[in-house]
Amino acid sequence: MSAPRLHFRAPRCRLRNSAKFSLSIASHPFFVIGLHPGASRIARRFRHPALVFNSHRQFEQLRDDGRYAKMQAIIRKRDKLLQGSVNPSLADFGTATEARQYSGRDVGKDWECPYDFS
């Protein structure tokens, strides 16, 4: 897929180090989760490498309905029960680039996404 085919909708941004970055395909923003057998987080392990595309629109609908915070708390509680801690790479949208979260591993503050979406 070439960069000109990727379209970004406000408040999303194509700059991968921006706190507003979101991968968008055909103007549809997604939060992408990487799964693989060797993932450090148990919840991110899968028999084969895979990418899961979660529509940002579903998260926006949950926020609009007042259900997002409850869902987020349940997920983080379950993660803590399963793993002993909440995934350290998680951040709320707009506080850090979500590109850091795609791998499912804790990366240093100086980490930069190796892909260029601009």
C-alpha cells in the first residue's frame, strides 16, 4: 500500500510520532494490535503472527455512550489479573503516539516507529 492511498481524518495525524497519530486506511482510522507466539504480554500471544484492526469509530461510540471508561477499566483489571500488571505500553489516545502500542511491548521513551506513513 502506498502512502498516497492512506487518508487521515482530523483529529488523526499521519506523523507516526504525533500523539494524534492513527493508522487510517481509506479514511477509516484503526487502532492496530500485533499478536505473535513470543509476545511478552500473554493477551498478545497467538499461534501465528497477526494484526488486529480495531476501528477507532467503535471507541468513539463507546465514549459518546459513556461506556468507554468502564470498558477500559475492565480490560485493564483483567490484564492485571492475567499478567500481574497493566500493559506498560498502553496510553490514552492523544497522550502519546499509539504507534508505540502496536507492538504490544514496552519500548523506551526514545523509540521511534520504523515505518513512515507520511
